[in-house]
Amino acid sequence: MNKLTSRLLAGPTAKPWTRWLAVALMLGLAGLGSVTAFTPKTSADTASSTLPVDGNYTMVGRVVQVIDGDTFTLLVKGQQQRVRMASIDAPEIGGNPDRPGQAHGQASKKALTALIAGQTITLDCYERDRYDRNVCNVPLPGGDTANRKQVAAGMAWANMEGRGKFMRDPELPGLEQQARRAGAGVWQQARPVSPWAWRYQCWKQGQC
């Protein structure tokens, strides 16, 4: 196209109408370039700018149900929110023959019930997990957390599944060691099995 316009414009013998045609062609090409430059981005182009950014958040509500030693339901502005306590893992309660519970599962639930049932609390949350549960610390009056209380009483493990990738409170492993030495809760057993190992060995492999 550039060669064509050059020929149309070239030399003193070029007729006036050919020069006008060449100018029109050049303007048309320029217009096409402008249209291409201002084409709106597709959804694929803008997807990265619309993704939510992870960050801490708080929730205020009343505890309406304690499910087990590390999970409960919070009523927030008329809506129920499932909460998974951060950095800990309590013994499993189970619910059917294919998924039997662990020793101290019910005791752990009772301990958490005594700490928070029916109370209006403010949670410090990190994220939602793959089950759409809010992963949170549960502050208590006096500056402690229910997360730490459960571990200190031997009612939950410091969650070291996946080499500690879920651990957000560096105090918890030390509290677990104290509970071990005191033989509290689950540590009364000779060989307690961590909940994450139980879910794999017993529930998935059938080796209970």
C-alpha cells in the first residue's frame, strides 16, 4: 500500500485526482490505526485487575452453634457464617460409620462451647477456605484467644499440617508442648493421632 501511494504522488506528471486519491488512502489507513489503538480490552485482558485482594477483616456476631472443637456458626446481621478457627486442629467428632470420630472429640467441642457459646464476639479473620468457612482468630476478654485456650487445654493441636503452612500464631506450638508435658486433654493418650493424619489414614485409607 505504501508503494501504491508513493507512485500516485510521484513525479510532476501525476494527475491532480490521483494525488487526492493518495491522500484519501493515507487518511483511511491512519483512521484504521486509530480504531485498533482504542479497542476496549477484553475480559481476559482486564481479569487480573478485577480479582479480589486477600486481606484481614473482622466479623462481629453471636455464636449460635458450636460444631466441634475448632468450628462454629456465627450469626452476623441475620446471616449465618461458618467459622474455622485459625492455626488449630481439634480432634474429629465424626458423624457416620465411614468417618468415625477420635477420642476427646466431644470433650473438645464441650470445651469450646464453654468458652464462646451464645456470646457476641469480634473475630479477626484472614480468608475463606475451600469450604467457604471464615478462617479466624477468636479473641476473648483479657487478651487471650479461644484458639490458644483450646491448645493449652489439650483440646486441639497446633495445626502443623503441610509443615505448618496453616500456622499464623507462633505461640501455639509452645502451648502445645506445655499441654503435652502436663498430659492435658488429648495428651492423656499414649499415642494420640493428629486430626489431619486421622482424616487421611482413617477416613481416606480406612486404616482406623
